Amino acid sequence: MLDVGSGTGRPTAAALAGAGHRVLGVDVSPVMVEIARGQVPEAGFRCADVRGMPLEDGSYDAVCVYFALLQMTRAEQTELVRRLARALRPGGLLVLATVPLDVEEFDGVFMGQDVRVTSFATEDVVALVREAGLTVEWQRNVMFTPAHPDARPEPQLFLHCGRGTRRRSADPAGWRVSPSCVCARWAPPGAIPFPTRSCGAVPYGSG
């Protein structure tokens, strides 16, 4: 399984590895990768920009992308989703979370932090994954207030998408993300500030 923007490794990589899956977490921040290796030794972590990282077709059973697209351009987001879709094996799953807003280079607040983000409206995110050859099996839009003193409610979109025929043994419910399970935390002091991390947003929420 591939965890894009794996951050500190918790909770996503930790939850997946704890369930017995082989996990590779990728993050652009060496600080985050070092923390993740210490916190989740049972998973593998690589410091890399996923936009330029080789992704072999049909190499992963599942890919998680929790809020890691927000500081990429729309063209980069579109291309990456297409590449991630191709990287899935037949029957594989892509689990994606983002903030569904029709904005480009927007200065706003995400999880209590000042950030500049680019995103798509819900219908455009859904169209993006479908155009990449995936089927949206489950979708949920929620309003979520991060655990941060200055945080305000923000929209979040969760998509669980499949490639081709699903394995009979796979349980879609096992990949559903409940808003109550989404934990908003930020990197410890001294880590790379969020606004400078182009594709290493710390993902919070587990599938």
C-alpha cells in the first residue's frame, strides 16, 4: 500500500501496518520521514516528491492520499491521480481526501494553519478520478472542525475509488472514513512549515 504525503506516519501508515499490510509512506519532508520511521518502524518510508517519483503500473493494492494534493497545481493534481490510478492493480483501491473548493492559489486556513491552496469543487474531483479510470464506490462530504484553538469548520470530501473488478474478499466498509476518526494534528516545532511543503501535507484520518 502507498501512503502519499505520509507525514509522521500516524495514524494512516500506523493503522495500515498494524492491520498487517505492507506500507510505503512517501513525504517530501526529511523531518517528517525521520519522525515516521521512528514512530512506525513496521512500515517503510521514503523522502521523495511523489510528482517525480517513478510509479510502476499495477504495483499497489491500495493508495491513500489524505489532503496531500492541496498545494499542487490543478494540472499536477490531475496528472498525479492518473498516475496513481495506473499504479493500482486490478481490483485496487484509491482512498482520497481533500477540501472540495473551487479555488486556485487561494490564501486561506486549513486545519488552523495559514496556507495557500488549490483545489476542485466536489463534482470536479469526482470527474477527475473517473477520468483516471476509477469507479467511485463511496463518497462523503462533511464539515469538520480541526482540534486547533483557531480552527473553523471546513468542508472535507472523502472518496473511495476502485480500479476494475473488486476482489470479493475486500470489504468496502473497511475503507470508509468516519469524520469522528479524522484527527487533526500538526508537525512538531522545528519541522518544515506546512505552507512550504508542496506535497507532504500530513494526512490525518485512516481508511
